[in-house]
Amino acid sequence: MNLMMLLEMASGAMGDRVAVQCDDDRFSHAELYAGAGRIAAFARGTAAEHLAVLDTSSPAVPLALFGSGWAGKPFVPLNYRLTGDELDALIERITPAILVADAERARQLSGRDGLEVVTREDFLAIARGDETPPDPDWQMEPEEIAILLFTSGTTGAPKAAVLRHRHMVSYILGSVEFMAAAEDDAALVSVPPYHVAGMAAVLSSIYAGRRIVQLPNFSADRWLDVARSAGVTNAFVVPTMLQRIVAELEQKGGEPPSTLRALAYGGGKMPLPVIDRAMNLFPPTVDFTNAYGLTETSSTIAVLGPDDHRVAAFNDDPAVKRRLGSAGKPLPGVEVEIRDEDGKPVPAGEPGEIWVRGEQVSGEYLGRGSLLVEGGWFPTHDGGFLDEEGYLYVQGRIDDVIVRGGENLSPGEIEDVLHDHPAVADCAVVGVPDEEWGEAVVAAVVPTGDASVEDLQAWVKQHLRSSRVPERIEFWDELPYNETGKLLRRKVREALGGAA
Amino acid sequence: MELKAGSRLKSAVCDTQVMVIAAPAGDVDLTCGGAPLVDVTADAPGGEIAADHKNGTQIGKRYVNEDATLELLCTKPGEGSLALAGTALTLKEAKALPSSD
């Protein structure tokens, strides 16, 4: 089992169909296949054990994904916003590696031991070279690692989620019909390659035969422009993007792109007002799909389909209407269970932790082993419940990870940085519901003396990244702790405007 | 032959290649074009496609036996047709899943 099998089938049956386009650059399935082969040959000629991409979307991403599968070296898409220490730490963890980056970054990062840096342009040139690609000799061991995705937990450094070939292949085979796309179908992919949804979008589009239209840097007006000019029929967005697209259409009074037939979303909780406005703004023939999943489960495990959206949105019965906020039903081949704190399944309607099991579920982190328990069940750390009809409702993390704009943020990581500031005696960082981001980062700080919100925000931005900066900081006399000295985040969250 | 989920096989007498999605335990009399399949890396013995096993296979489709204990995904099409103990496998109905990616 290897990801390459998916591309080999696509290349065999629809070689001339465009697989991916980005601005004016295009690769057909056959060209992508041959390109992947040349990348594999190149990678095999180095000492690299990983093939990493530190860049926005471009045809280099699918080439690297498939080329790495062919070469037998895990693909590592890195967050292109990473800089400094954060980036260095991740690079160290994957060295020896090939690293594909834009020209500027390639210049900054070249010369490091064990790191073969290639610019995006050079990488594409290798793929388009004259050499005959190798025979289809990729290894077929299903346990080989296909992709490593770094994801944040509650504390500390990001963990590397392990996705093996068997996880990704079974996910695609279980959820996509081969060549189901019509010749002129096109999928607008604006989610970044370092997000599992970005990986899933590439694999499913290629297997379905749907042309991928890449939008490297999202903005609502650019998204609408590209959707119109490229004749986009399908798109996948995170909730923040849909909120901006809807706002843009409402403000400018424009019509949604006329070719768009299907809009899928996921990566975080969709605020009900946003999906409501979207469904009233787009024609009723547009199919909306909510895809709930995790990095650790090879992306989607449950889906709220287009008809469920329609039935819920245009229905008066409150029990049916609330389904618009649900994650739908598990995919075939996926089982979902709600369990209490002791790990016992709870009846329908009762909340608990969402557990999942299936071929596509990995639940493994590099160097930390598998989190799967007896029977192959994986605890998602998401809270939720199943209703009487089997619809899954996701209520938010039961651990303290903040999910902002589809990205997992570690409150502990931000607290560590705040603690380093001389004006901070103690602090707690939590997520509170936010219509634009799903969750916004908010902090309660016990100051040592004079402290300003702006100073602390600048401090966090300097040491981490802008997405980690608390939107709001309140100064308190003390933080709530229990008798054993454990910080009561729930109370902090409640007080700052979040859920208990 | 004994079949393992994930293994890849090819027809001895035509271009058909399949991947095993599910298989019953023990010895399985699986043929394509009337002849037993071989591992995808082995040399194909060659031969004639049996006249009553000539309905062909389609790429991307899944083939199952009556109780769906055997499921194969066709990864390369060919002129022969798949059968279990002489009985033709049938096309599995595609579940219409909304495109979510």
C-alpha cells in the first residue's frame, strides 16, 4: 500500500486531465506521475530521510507528497509562518532532510549540516526534467510513514503526528469514488499544506479526478476572484474563511461564483450564524458539507451532508434545526463512541469525550508511540454527544487546546512565554468563542507591577507568532487554584467569557 | 491461495490488477479470466482468457462476492473477469458520499 497507487491509477485512467494548477502553472496527472518519479530519483540520491516543504501551496506540494511516497521517505509539510527558534527546532527533528522553500528562505537556510535546501523553482524544474522516471518501484509496506504533521497539544513543543500509507489510502478509498469528478470539475484549495485538510484535499481531488486550483494566500476577495476565473465547482474552507467570504459578499453585494456547486468546511467549529448566512446567500442548489476530523485520524471521520444541511436549515422543529450545528454521521468504516471520564460509553444524548476507531485512525506521535487503547479506540480530546438519530455534536476540547482558525494552539506554550516577561507574576491563557476565529486567545495575568496589555502582546508576538497573541488581556489579583495547586482553567475561561 | 488485506495481485492472462480490501480466511479460489491471480511482482504465466470469464474489469471499481467477505479494488483494468470458486464477482454499489475535501 502506498499513496502512489492513487496517482498511478489516476495517471493511467485520466493522464491528460489537469491535476493541479496554480496561477499559470499546470500539471496533468501523467505529468504529476512522471514528476513524482523524478523527485523520487532525486531524493534517493541524497542522504535525506525526510522530504519537507516550507512554503505556501504550489505544484511543488503534490509533487513532494507523491515523490516522497515513491522514494520511501516521509513527507513533512511545515508551517511556512514559522521562524527562528521554532523553525530551527523542527528542522533539527527531521534532519537529514530535503527542504523545499521559496528563494528567500532557501537562502537563509542553506549551509546547514544534513539539510539539502532546494528552491521551489529548482524543485519544479527537477520534476519537469528530461530523465526517464524510475519504474513503479515504490515500496508497498502499509506501515511505512507517509506523512508527518506537527500539531500542538496543551503544553510544550509540537508533536509529530504519524500518518502511515495505510491510514491515508484507507481514508481515500473509504470516502472517495475513483474518477467521480466530471472533466471540468475544479476544487479550490486554500487551506495550507501543513494542515491535514490540505493533504486530504490533494489526495481526494486527484483520486476523484478533480482539478486542484491552488490559492496560496487566502483573502476573501482573491478567493472569489479565483473561484470565478478558474470556474471552480468545489471548495474546502475552514470556518474563518467562510465567515470572511460571506462578509465580503454581504458588504460588496456581489453574487457568489456561479460555477460553485459544493462548499465543504471543517478544521474547527462553524459558528451557526455564519453557516446560516452562507446558506441564505448561496443558491439552494449549492451543496454544503461539514467535515469533522483530526490530524490524528487522517482528517475527516464524520460528515454532515448537503441534504442534512438543507433539512436542518429550512426546518422549524428545533430538534432537527439544531443539526445544522452538528458534525453529522461517521464515515462508513469509522465507529464513534462517547465515553465518560472513566472510559465507559454513555447513552445517546449524554455528553462525554468523543472516541473513534477505524482503518484511517492513527493516533500515533513520533517518539511517543500510539495513543490507541484496547480495541483500537482513540480518544480525540473533543467533548460532545450523539443524539438519538446518531448525529454527532462536537462541543469543544476537553483538554485545554485552543482551536483558532482551524489551527491547534497550546495555551501552555503561550503561558511559558508570558511567564518570561518581568511584569508577569502569574498567567493563564484560554480560548473563548469567537465568530471570526471559532476561538480567540484570551489571557488573565497577575502583574508584578505596572504592565500594559500592548507590551505583553508585543512580547508574545516577538517570541511566538501573531496567531498566538492574546486578543484580550485582563489583569487580576490572583488566579484560581484548587487544593492540590492545579490551575482551574475552567473558572478562568468562564470569567473571561468562555464556556465552563 | 491465501489472501491478505492490502496485498496486490494481477491477472495471469490479462492486464487486470487488483488490491485486496477484504478477504475471508483460509484458501481462496480467486481467478481472473479463469486463471488464478499472481502477486503483482511475479511474472505472469500467460495463457488464454476463459470464454466465460471475459466480461472485463473496470479501474476504480470494487468487486465483491455474495456475502461481501471478499472485496477487491481494481487498480488496472483488463479483459478478464474476476470470480470466486468459479462464480463471478459483482460490482459493489458505490456509496454516494458528499465530496468533503
